[in-house]
Amino acid sequence: MYERIIYATYDEIQAQLLRLHLEHHGVPCRLRSMRVGGFQGITFGPLGEIRLMTSAPYAEKGRRLIDQAVLRGSLSLLPGKVDKQE
């Protein structure tokens, strides 16, 4: 099934917290690190991204859960980006 990027960040801890939050609420997801093995110093730009991925049917629910958690203050996001494309 086709996967969607629902969020991208450079912070590994933030990515894990978001993954746990989404899975707790029934959104199966995985992390895809764009970091090149052995080069831990690259933490910016396309080579430093950690992407939260889910299948297309769960993408909108996942984005909504992230937005709601931030508005409630239960999750604090570092600058990242949400892919709004469908």
C-alpha cells in the first residue's frame, strides 16, 4: 500500500514520541531516517530528515492527531514540516 509522509523532523526523540502517540491512537506508522549510516553529524537538510510514514488511509487522521496534540500542549514540536499533499 502506498505510504505518505505525515511529518518530518530532525530530532530523533521527537520522531519516536510522535510515532508512539500515533500508534497509541490507532495509526500504524514507521520512521524512515534519511541519515546516512556512519554520518551522525548530518542533522540538517534532506540528509538529516526523519520522516513519519503511514499508509494513505491513515494519513489524514495522523496529521489531525499531531495538530490536536500540539494545540492541547501535550506534544511540543520543534520546527518540522507536515506534508499536506494527498
